[in-house]
Amino acid sequence: MLYLITGGSASGKSEYAENLAVKKHREIFGDGKLLYAAFMYPYDEECKQRIERHRQMRKEKGFETIEPYICKDDISFGRRDVVLMECMSNLLANEMYLDGGVTKRYPGKCYEDLEDIITSYIKRVEENVGCVVIVTNEIFADGMPKDLEMRSYVTILGQINQKLAKMSTAAVEVVCSIPVFLKGEEKC
């Protein structure tokens, strides 16, 4: 099971995704772990404080937080685990730039290869757990940026979102904390 949750900034998508993951864990996979894969990298003190605040909030809901930052296959998941991944925009940025970026981490690869790298990683995680809930951002309403590098980022994130939507059981856009189902009949 894979659920894709999208929405604009401060739309309520994170809360919706967290509640969905908790619900799936309780209803179906209660004996597995409830994991939160957080991709926000702590670049500065403000980020560190935000991460700590979010970690404490999630802990109250029963999440165990892991912070892979990039696509890592060395994380062990159980068949009955529920994994919430937040968020694709951070994961993409980290894969592009963290620790030398995509060209250093994946010799012979470039930005354009990140769509396949990231969606293949998510597919591998999905195959090894009970349920994956993915949060992504709706950053496309403002049009395409003029900066070539930012344009690449937006294009790749759009391609990742499209591929994840096709792979998903349900795709939901959260608008003003209201879920709008784009795919799937199940009311998550």
C-alpha cells in the first residue's frame, strides 16, 4: 500500500499524512513499527529546533523517527511496519546537493536520473513494509522559475510526483486541511 499526500505550504498535508499512518498502523499493522522517515537536513540552528519540535510532536503519536536524509537501502524495515516519508521536496534537494550531490554519490548519474533513483528507492521500501505514506509539496502553481537549476528541481519533483501517483493506492491533495481525492476510492 502506498499513499501519496500532496498540498501547498501549511495546507494541513503533514497532519493528514500522520493521522493516516497512525490509522493504518492501528487498523492493519498494529504489531509492526510506526516509522517516520524525516528527510529535512539540519542545515542550521533554526532547522535543528524545528526538527526537534517535530520529533517530539510525532513521538506523542507513537512514531519512531529515522532520519535517512537520502535514499538509503541500509535501513531495516519489517513487513508489518508503516512508514511515513516526509517529504519528497527535501529528499530531492538532499539527493541533488548533500555530500557532493548526485554526481558524487552515483557516479555517471546526473539530476535527470534522480526521478528513477528516488522512485525506485520508494518502490523497494514499499515492497518490504505493510504501508508507505508519502508527503510531497505542490510547488507548481507559481509557474516555472527562470533559474535553470531551480527549473530542473521543479521539473524533477513534478516527474517524481507523477510517478508516485501512478504507483499509489490513493493520491490526496490537502487544501486548507480538506482532503481532495485525486485517485482511489478509499476515504483515508
